[in-house]
Amino acid sequence: MDLKGQTFTLEGVAASLLILIATYTIFQSTVVMSPSWSEFNNIQLKQLGYDILRVIDNPEAVNSSLRGMIGNLSCGDGNYYAPAEFSQNLSALLNALPAYGRVELIWFNGSSIETAVLFNFSKNPTPNAVRVSRLVAASNDNCLPNAKIVEVRLTLWR
Amino acid sequence: MEVNEKGQMILLFAAAVVVIILSISYVYAQNVIAGIESSRTMLAFPKEEIRNLCELASSSSTSTDEVVRQVRILCAKNGWVCNYNYPYRVEFKNLEVEYDAQDCRR
């Protein structure tokens, strides 16, 4: 039997392994895999934010829904106060995650876009916060003049 | 002097095997990138925003000209192009996605 061919193959595999390990080391040390999208890591928190907005936009619940909150919003001295029931429910949801949240109401007053921050949810977010928003058809002529639709923007961070 | 060509043969075999393994590992590396990109595309798809517009388009009371105008303005602030008509006609465009449906429920 002639075993020369098999020896060549074995030696070839050994040599190729050496070259492969060298190439692999070079590539591993130079190629940097950076996520091209900064919100990639926070996608779960973002989805939880969308779920929170969806859950509290239940039209059956009066004061604890987004529509009820906007309709019964009270304002004074530049502060905007949500109904206590809404604040309690949203705080409970945020504490359960746990996460911090900031709630902004954005509306068009006929000539410009205005922003209101809810009094109990006005902390400043950290740089890695995520932002979710929901358009709610509701109006409050006293605090949000001329608004037919209000963007409820929830900023979440841990 | 006697010429020994065995060493050259070993190098040739080694080169062939390395080419095969490298090409397989290249395909594998492409798979990882394709996987990351496709999952990112899935996650970045603005399904919640489109669903939101779809809910607004499902009722004639939230599809009046003035409401749609305000929605367009608020969308533009976020860098989106939004438009909808009763019933269930929804358009949504952002940097990555162009969504245009005659019936957004499907």
C-alpha cells in the first residue's frame, strides 16, 4: 500500500490549520463589530414603552387613560398636572420595569408646535434613554389650545 | 544535487485546503452580518407608529381634515411623513421605510 498521499493530506491539514489560526487571530484583532444603530441595545425597553402607551390608551378607563388624562389635565404657572389616578398607574407601571420616565405632550396650537411636560414625570433623561410616542385624538381647550390630536411622548431610561 | 519536490507538494496541498476553509469562513461571516442586518430591519420597522395611524384611520371622527393636518405636522417634527384617510388608508415614510397601504388592517 502506498501511504504517501495520506501523509501529504495530513501535513496539508496541519499546515492549513497553522495558517488559519494566524489569519483568524489577525482578523479578530482588527475587525471591530460595532452596532450601526445606537438603539439596538435598548430595543426591549423601547418595546416595553410602546406596550405601556398601548395599555394606558384604553378608552374605557376614564381618568387613567391617555385620552382621559388629556381631557382632565389641569394647568397653572407653566405646570401641567395629570389626574392623580393616571399618575399613580403610570408610576406603578414604571416601577414594575423598573425604569424612569418622562412624559411630554406635544400639540399644534394653530401656528406653532408646543410642548408640555407633566409635573410628576419631568426628570431629565440620561443619554441612553429611548423615546416612544403615541398620537391620541383628544382635546383640552383650557391647557392645550386648538389641539385636536396630541402626541404623548414617553422617554424611558434605566 | 538531487531535487526533492515533496515539500512543494505539501505547500500546494496546504494552500488548497486553506483556500477552501477561508471561503467557507467568509460565507459564515457574511451570514452573521446578514443576520444582524435583517433582525435590525425587523426591529426598526415602525409597526407601532403605523398601527397608531391605522387606529386613527379606522374612525371618521379622527379622520377629519383638521385632525389629519395636525397629525402630519406632529409627524414631520419626528422626521416622518404621515397621511391617512378614512377608512384604513395609511401612508407612513421615514428614513428607512416607505409604507403605503390601501387597507392597513391587512
